[in-house]
Amino acid sequence: MSVSLRSRTLADLPELWRWLYDAPDAEWKRWDAPYLSHALPELSYGDYVAGAISRPPTSDMQVIEIGGQARGMVTRSWEAPEEGGWLDLGIVIYDPAFWNGGHGTEALRLWTARCFEETPAHLLTLTTWSGNARMLASARKAGYRECARIPEARLYQGERYDSVKLARLRREQTP
């Protein structure tokens, strides 16, 4: 199945709400920085839609579409100082049925290319933890290299894990 990135639409809201609010024990929450609280406030579908409508989609947050449906999100934000040349990225595929098939790597490749095309950033980073082997492998396949490792910085289910930052420089982009 092909992977694409696009703006969020009203048609995406039921699927996104389901993964964010209607599935409190969703598997993705065990891998996306589980040492941080993912406790989202209870939010009805109607309130979620109202909030989404009041915050129009931006180019800094895109839907990962796989098989014609919203399956995850990519994000980017400037590290201080704003627009100083460094963007920090985020990526999540909510549905485990689309893990381990190269979808995340393809989404990250697409997002990396788009970030370099649309912004003046010279550096892209993403941060994960040593317990997320899939994310580490995906980032490496997408051309990111480890640039920082903080040993035992994260505590999850009684075990210590490293915080890992990966980076990609604009000059490392292939034409």
C-alpha cells in the first residue's frame, strides 16, 4: 500500500478521534514516549470535532495516509530560536496493522523531503527511546544518524532506557 502525506480533512476526524480518545489503551501509546503521560482528557467526539474545526490544518502537521485512510500523523516544530534552522520532527502510526511493513520509514522519508523543500531548515531531528527499536531502525533507514544518547534517562515499567536523538542535515539530502 502506498503512503502519502496530506492535510487533515473533516473525513479524518472519526478515525483520529478513535485512536486518540476512544482507545485509551491503544498500543501506539506504549511506544510513543510511554514514560510521558498520554492521559488525554475525556473528550466527546462532538467536542473533538469542534476543537479541530477551530484549529485549521497547518503544514506543520500532516496526516499519514495509507490505503486511502488516515493511519497516523507527522509533525514538525522549530527549536529555539524560532526558524533558526533546526526543526524537530514527530511521527506516529496509530494502527499496529501498519507497523513493520516499511510504512513508517516511507512516511519519514516523505516528511524529511517535504521539510527540506518547504522550510529553510538545515537540520532535522527526532527523539525516541532505546526501547523503541522500530523507530530507531526506521529513522536509520530514512537516513538519520544518532547524534545524542542520554543513558538511562527514561524510566518505563521499572526499567531504565536511553533517550536517543537522531539527526539529518540538509546537505545529506540526495538530489
